[in-house]
Amino acid sequence: MNDFIAWAKSKLNVDKRLIAMYCIVYFSWGMLMDWFGAQVEIARFTYWWQVITCYILYMVPISLLLRKLPFHMQYAYGLIAMCLLEFGGYALESSYAYPNNLLDQLFNERNFALGMALFFALYFPIGNWGVQKIYDALFANKA
């Protein structure tokens, strides 16, 4: 366990501007996805502030831990993280899935949370790539 903690600390010890960039990008992404999910009546958070707990407090640290791994590893580990998040959100009813939504119709309601986890696991490799591109464009010459 001490080895894991030391490894995690080294991965989380990054430039504060990079953390700020993750928070800005992920918060914006989360608000957009929550709005989109509600507009097309797929799913939504019960409260808007859940974007902060989910996207910033949960997903940003995981993204930082995974960011130097290959795409397939980020996706695989991200899938585990998103399965736990999706299962917890719907089990605790802090997330709301609209009845008979588009995903239910395509895959049936028993596969809804799995489909959401499979989709949202892509956030980690795509988010890491995108945040790094933005960070490099803004701060590469200043480092």
C-alpha cells in the first residue's frame, strides 16, 4: 500500500496550472453533458453541483493518475472507475435516468449503466489528450 501511495503522490504532484486546466475543462464538459443528457432525456444529475463532485473531485485525480499510460490502459482503468461511479450514482439515485430513453431503446434498460460506463470511460484518454494539448498551447513557452 505504501508503494501505491508513493506512486500516486508522484502522479498527482503536477503544475498547479495543469490541475486548474483539468478543473476548467472537466467542469465545462460535465455541465455540457448534464445539460445534453437532460435535453435529450437520457440521464441527468439530481443536482447541478454533482458536476463538481463527479467531474472535478473524482475524475480529475483519476485522469492525473492515468495520464501517461497508453490509450487502451487509460480506457481499461477508466472503465473500472466509471463502472463504480455509474453503479453508485444510479443505486443511490443521485443520478436520474429518464424512463424509456434512447439508450434503453437501443440496448434495453438492463444495459443502461453499462452503456454509460463504456461511453464515459473514454473521458480519461480523450480528456488527458485534450487537456495536455490546451496546456501545452498556453504554457509550453513559459515553462
